[in-house]
Amino acid sequence: MSVSPFTASTRGICALLHACSDEPRAVLDANLHEAFERAIALCIPPSAKKALADALALIESAETAMRATNSAKDWQAALLRALDLLAPFSEVAWCEHALASPLSALKGVGAKRAATLEKKGFATISDLLFHLPSRYDDRRSLLRVGDLQVGSRVTFLAKVQVAEFTPSRMRGGTLRRVFESTVGDETGTIRLKWFHGGERIKDVVVPGVTLRVTGDVRRYRFHKEIIHPEVERIDAGASESEAESSAVPETIWQDFRQVTPDYPSREGVNMRGLRFLIHHAVTQYADLVSSYLPEALAKKHGLPSAAESLQEIHLPDVDVDLEALLERRTPAHARLVIEELYLLEVGLMLRRAEQKRQPGVVLEGDGARVLRAVENFPFALTHAQRRALDEILQDLREPHPMHRLVQGDVGSGKTAVAFLAAIAAVACGYQAALMAPTELLAEQHERSLRKLAQACGETELRMACLTASRGRDVSDAIRARLSSGEIDFVIGTHALIQDDVKWKRLALCVIDEQHRFGVAQRKALMAKGPDALVPHVLVMTATPIPRTLAMTLYGDLDLSVIDELPPGRSPVVTDVLRSGEGQRVVEMIRATIARGEQAYVVYPLVEESEKIDLRSAMESTEKIKAAFPEARVDLVHGRLDARERAEAMDRFVRGETQILVSTTVIEVGVDVSNATLMVVEHAERFGLAQLHQLRGRVGRGSKSGACLLISRKVTEDSEARLRAMIETTDGFKIADADLKIRGPGEFLGTRQSGHLPDFKVADLLRDSRWIAVARTAASDTVKQDPQLKQHSELARAVELRWGAKLSVLGVG
């Protein structure tokens, strides 16, 4: 790694000054002059340039005096004063502080504007530097006005001929003032219009001045015009004769051909103003940015420094490869991407090392009870389940807490593996807990795990379910039994983490569908271990994530993948229906009921909404009852009382209810082997992972299943999701499709609360090829220096960039 160009330059100057102090009569050599000039030319704040200039003036003045008096006294004093001036700038902390400065540090940005920009996500100078362009305007091929084509986005130079406010009548008859200008060159004219902001623009668009104009050309009546163009006045240095001419001077044409960045828009932030601020941030602060990648890696891939990269991206040369720039595949982009990933990977490895040092509960049983349970299981474990179980049991024997993610598709048997892990903890005299995100899922887990316990001979396993809706007397009794150790395995919701819930010997925390819990909730459960020991943590997710992303997203967790489904399962047949095909749905439901099987009908809303034109579960339940008088129809949703919901689910599990109408509360965990038909209304409203989870509720037994996705409105993304559902039932392929459709930010952001790295530059999909490069480099660094004692500046950079995020990792 290397410090910022400014820090390196300042340190170099200080070293030369110290060398001069050893030879007081030595004249100021060219190296020192050049060093000062190079430093002053860097992209650094005006205060730093002034300090450098002042230090150079001190030295030059003292040198002149020394030559005149032949005395080194003033020379030595000048050296000390110069060193005092430069000393703060030789520290990395000075650059860090400057980059963290509020935007009011920039000339022309007052406290009020800085506060407004902070609300838009631009709090510091660094925020501006790393807000990279989303596209570029190619202004190298400046057009003549006569060559402008309607429908094109263009950049051209033109002189203002007329500029004035004109009245314009709005719909309804109200008059408003529109600022209009006719601009042109010797080849023709075009009109520019501003319906808003005319008072501000009138001081720029003045008759006789030359403008650089960028915008989208359209035709209005018999004229070409541009609405709200981006304009820049560029004729400040024009001669009197040039100002009077209608032609744009050739010198200006040559000087203003460039590639101009456009930035991701944020509501309330003017693009031209944002570009102006970023330009100033780059020209005054870019060379304060340090580079942290190992130099050998940067050299191998031909990467510029981080500071150079920012300048190349924000201020591209006129001969730049624009296509590579637009696609973010330049060496400058690669540098920033790999560096961001590298800092994260180093942090993740340090986090894992810290976890290894935590005191955990050692579960050293002989495993006989687990083996006996496996032998008595009502089904044979798949190879993937056995592999995951072996990895978990090995972790439980270690003196530090397990932090493992079990990732598997819908119906792959994750819960069975978690149950066996709980048996291992109980066999050693400890307790286990399984925390689910909803009461419905917790209740479903309790029912299925009790059946599993009986089937595999675990009749003495003491189980309980604790949720917020349980009666006070029942809850108090469960809490008392947990505290005394009379309960071995408890299943519950966030009720498990309440302050009044005490365990006697909690050794294993299983967190199901972890993305639905906040970080604080997961951490609170982990804090309930015995004697200050940290319990083992097993995290489960049925939302498959491509392995490359999982290694970064969960870099602090060991990963087990259950990538097989139990034998005998038939793939669910999926079909998409449109409005008007209701009769086909009725026929399939009737045929399902006639075979003695059951069906789900899922809606996005509980009840009708005046604001959204969607069918609702409550409204449709009555219609379904009328359409199928021979069947029992029940309704389940999140607003139901827990007792009513449990009773409705029990009736469906026992087969008394043939059609279960529901919202997405049945998305995960519900396991009824006789349910073979899933109907999803308004399927276009659901995410791809949700649809896959819902489909996973059917075909869970020996009978084949079917899933009907009813789409009533069409969008490009919804059609892509439905197409993916038809093409595959593989959850990992579904995840890949979901990632491509939505991009990693939304794909991970909606599902992995508490884990998503807030990348400024990297994109986990686009930049996946660099993840392994960054991880390998990070691994090499940490192996050579496990606590970064020899890389203190790197450690500081990791803390500044990822500290807040890393502090919550490892809690599931």
C-alpha cells in the first residue's frame, strides 16, 4: 500500500529539508525546488498549497540571506519554521480529516447549502469524490447549429442573439413567464426555453455571449428547440471583433471539445451544480486519497493509484476510450473496485479471526444420540444434508463459537439439519433455540419438529414454543422452565430475546430466514449464553445467493450449501395465466379437490384498497366459497388472532380445509404434503424469490405439484420474473436470474438487512471477476500480518470504511 500523493510529497520535502540541515551551507538544490513545485501542482486544498508556497518562500529568502551574510543562523531557523509548517501534512490523519470535511469547506458552499446536500447523501468531500459518473456526454464532436438533428442529444457552440421572458398560457388559462433565447452560428439558429429557473439563467444567457449548449433537440411547429438545456458561458476571453461576429471563433471550438461526466441524479440536486462541486472536489482533494492495494497487485494488473483513478474518471482526457469509460472497465475503475473489495475482505478476515478468539461452548459428546436420531429419521438424509451436518458437528466441538450459514433451496431439508444440531447440544446437557421471523412460521416449526422428534425416537426431548401472542400464564411458565433448564429446545419469535427470558445453559442459536431480523435482535439472542460464553450460531436461509456473492456478503460466516432435494420429489409444473383465464383456474382447483388434494390461493393484499386496484384475500374468499360450495375454504393472514390463525392452519394440515386463501404469511416454512396446487393472484406484484418460495409450498410429498401465476399487468421486469419461474425450479438459477433482473443493490438490500456492504464503487454482479482477486490479496496480507501491526494505516482505512458494518457481522 502507499500513502496519498500529497502525504508522500510532503514527506519527501521534509526529508530533503532535513538533509539540507546537515549541510547548512549547501545551496537549495534543484531537487528541492522540483519537489515543492510538484507538490503545489497536486490536486490539494488551497490551504495546503499556501502552506507549501509559504514554506518555499521561507527557504528561498533564507538561502538569499545566507549567501549575502555567509551565516547559517537564519538558514537553520528558516528550515525549522518550514518543517513546522509542513509537519501536519506529512501525517495520514490530516488527509483523512480533510476528506471527511463537510462540503462547506468548498468555496461557494455555505452552511445552508451544505446542510441541504447532506440530506441528499453528500455529507463530506469524500462523498463527492466517490460519486462516480453514470454516463458521459461526448462533446468532442461539437456540431454546427445547422447540423442538429431532431431526437438527438447534442452539444454545440452558439452565440446568443435574443434572450427575453415571454408570456405563455398554461392549461386552465393561467399565464406564466417563460425564458426564451435564440442562439446560433453562421449555419443556423435554434431556440432554448426554460419554463423554470429563468431568473437564475438570465444572467448567463445574455445577447452577444457564446454558450456551450447540451440537450435534447425537438421540433416545435416550424422551429428546432431544446427545453431546459445545460448551458455554459465560455466567451470571457473573446476579442472585440470576435464578440461582434456571428460566427463562433475557431479557437473556442478547439478548446471546448471534451468528454463531460453526468452523475446519478438525486432529487433536488441540480446536475450542473453537482458537476461543478465534484469538479472542485477532485481538483482540490483527489491527491489526498491514499492507495491501499499491495503494490505488486496494482503493478500486475496495470492499475493507476486511487488518486489518479479518481481524476481519470471524473476528468477524462479528450482522447479517452469512451466505450470503456461508459462500461466501467477502465484500469481506473478496476483500481477503485478492487481497492474497495480489498478493504472489505481484509475486514472480514479480521472479523473471523476475532470470532476465533471468542470463548465458546465446547460440545464434545460422542455423537451417539445424533446418530441414533439419524438412523430413525422417517427419511434418508441427502448427501448434501449429511455434509452440512458433519460440518456443523465439527464446529460444535471447537472452543470458539460456530458462525455458520446453511444455504439451501426451498424444501432441501435445512430444518432437519438444524434439528439434529439441536440434538447434539441437548445431548451434552445444554439448551438450543430456534428463532423464526413470524408466529406462523414458529408455530409450523413446532408442529413439524414435534412430529420429527417422535418419529426418530426423541420422545424425551423437552420442547416449547414462545411467541408474543401466547397467554401470560403460558409465557410465564415457559420462561420459568427455560430458566430452570426444564426445556431443552425452544422455538419462538423475537419473544425469545426479551429481557425477562433467561436460559440456564443456552449453547446453540438457530436463526431461520435471518434476513427478516434486525441486527440488534440477532445479537440479543447471542448474548444469552452461559457464563459469558458465546453460543454457537447457525443461520439458515432459503433465499439462494450465488456463491461468489455469498462469500463476500457472508465473509465472516462459514458456508454450508444444501444443493440437493430429497429423493422422490417431482418438479412443480409452473404456468402463467392472464386476465380472462379465470375459468382455467377454477377447473384446476376443482380437479385438485376431486383428487382429495388441497390448494393455496395467495393474494398480495389482506383487504381491498382504494389506492391500489388489486384483488384482496378477504374479498376473494367469499367469491371462492361461492364458487366451490363442496369445499371448505379458510382464510389466513397476518392480522388474524394467533389462536384463529393456528386453528385455521391446523384444519388445513389435517385435511379438513381444501382451499386455503392467504397472503404471503405462508411464504416460508409451511409444510403440508397433500397441498399440490398454488395459485398466486397478481403475480406481477411479487418478487422472484417470493414467487419461488410460494411455489415451494406445494409438491412437498410424493404427489406432483402445480403453480399458477396469474399476471394482470405487464412490465418488462415482471415478465422477466415470470419467464424465469417457467424456465427453472432450481433456486440457485432463480437467484441468478433475480440478480440479473434487479442488480445486486436491490437484490441484496431487500433481503439481507444488516449484511449488505454499502459499496460506493463496486457492483457485485458487474465486478464479480475482481472479488476473488481482492479476497486472495486480503488473505495474503492477513496471513503475513494477522493483526495488521505492520500495516497500521491499512487497519485504520478498514475501520474508517467498513468499521460500522463489520461491527454487526457475525451475529447471524
